Amino acid sequence: MTEQVLDGRTALVTAASRGIGAAVARRFAAAGAAVAILPAGGPPVAAVPAGQHV
């Protein structure tokens, strides 16, 4: 994905510590979004600036 279609946007991904949630978080970040990751049952563990990988 080379187009930054989510540039300037923020995504909150729940249950993102592994599996599908982690994959979704990586895709949002690759599309240009800043990503906040929320593991199932816990507080946010990271905010990822656009262009960085989870």
C-alpha cells in the first residue's frame, strides 16, 4: 500500500496485541494513520505515529 489514504487520521484498534487486531493496526499505520493500540482488557499500550510499524 503506497497511498497514504489515512494520513492525518487516528485509529483506535482494540484487541490489537496479536492476531487480527495486530494486523489491522499494522495496515492502518501503513495507510498513514496514527494508531492507538488497546489490548483486550487493558489500557492503551502504544500510540504509533503515521509511517511507523507496530
